[in-house]
Amino acid sequence: MLVCSGQLGIGADDAIPEGAEAQSKVCFEAYPGASARGGYGRYRYRAPQTPTVTAREHMAGYMAARDAFIGTPSPASTLMIVSGFTREDFVFEIEALAAKTD
């Protein structure tokens, strides 16, 4: 099992894109590197996830990015809405588990 702690939507260049969908894409694009180092495939994130947004209006953007990256059906998840993160620019964060299926 591979555990990915809270991943915020900040790029390698320290840029924070605007909106939950863009930040979600940054987060999901970071997972292949982590999963490759752990010997996991890119699309093996079928274990539970904990996505976190700062407002209900960010849910649709996150779900669009998730579905594009992972596909459907999506893994089990518990979406949380929080009042904020360490910087106001952040509107999305995710924790995820990966499990080898072979």
C-alpha cells in the first residue's frame, strides 16, 4: 500500500493555478511520480481518497479533474469542506492511498 499525504495544487515552479479543477489536475499529475517510485501503476488509485475543498462550489471542478485522471467508477472517497489552507490561493488538497492489484 502506498500512502500519499496531503497534496496541494502547487506546481514544481511554485505556481498555484486558479480554481479547484486546475489545482486538482496539478495534484493528480504529481501522483504518477510517487506511484512509480513505489512500484504502482498510474491508474491504481482505487483505494479510498480524502479530497478537501474550501467551498461547495469547488466540488464540480475537483470531480471533473478526478474523472479525467482516474476514470469511472471513481474510488471511494470522503470529501471534506474546510475553512481554508495555509495560503488563501489554495482551494483543494487530497490525500490518497494506492493498492497494488496484481
